[in-house]
Amino acid sequence: MISVEDYLFFVDDALDAMITMVEELGEVKADLRPDVPGTNTPFVILTHCLGVMEFWAGLAVAGRRIERDRKAEFRASGSVAELVVRARQARVKLAQDLSVLEPFAPPRMDVKANASQATHGRTQGGALLHLYEELAQHRGQMEGCRDVLLAPWARLVPQG
């Protein structure tokens, strides 16, 4: 397992890149998506990533009771400025959650909602690797989405 400081460096790289993308897209384009079934807006992607952070670090590592509406994450829209504030607050909370990290210990709360979570839910370290995996995956998804949103030929639609 790497140090918490090293881990947060990689998280910051992914999270800061997503924050920058929604800021650069602005209020209108951050709430649009390519006209392709199954795609999400950059606003939705970042909102979902904040839910991922809360679940895997807050619940699995810190053992906090959380209230997460995963389905609502995929309908999210609103103010980019407020989303950026929430993202920065989530990053501070992540560092606080990691202050009690025991990488080889089991999660402090049960995270095995389904069989696909059995592997990355065995240890707190595994939960954090999964958290970063999600951030990295969604960062790439957002980069592709951003590129399409900025293309002059793009057909764009609101989320939903």
C-alpha cells in the first residue's frame, strides 16, 4: 500500500482535472451531454464521483453512516460553482476519512451490496483502490465528453 499522501496526490490529480473541466465548460455545457444513449453530463459525472468518494472512504474506511442516493447522482444538474465547492469539501472529508485508515483491515462497514463488490470490499485498502479506479475511469469519460461538447459538429442534449 502507498502512503496516504501519495494516494491523495493521485486522487487530487483526477479530481482537480474534473473540477477544471466543469469550470471550463461553464454552467450551460457542463449540464449537456453528447446525443448518444447512455452518456452523462460532466456535471453528473463529477457528482457521481463525489458519491463514490463518500461511499468508499466515508463508509468503508471511516465507518461513517452515509446517506447516498446513487440514482439521483445520475440526474444531477445545477450550479457549477456549487458543485466545485462540494468537490473541494469532499476532498477535505476524504483526507479526514483516511486519518483512520487501516489498509489491510476489513471495511468498517459492510460494503458488499453485490457480488461484484466482493473483491474490492475485502479490505480498506481495496476499497481505496476501487475509489481511485472510479475517479480515473470517470476522468477519462469526462475528457471524452468534454471534447465532444466543445466540437463544432456535436449534437448535444440536456441530461435525461
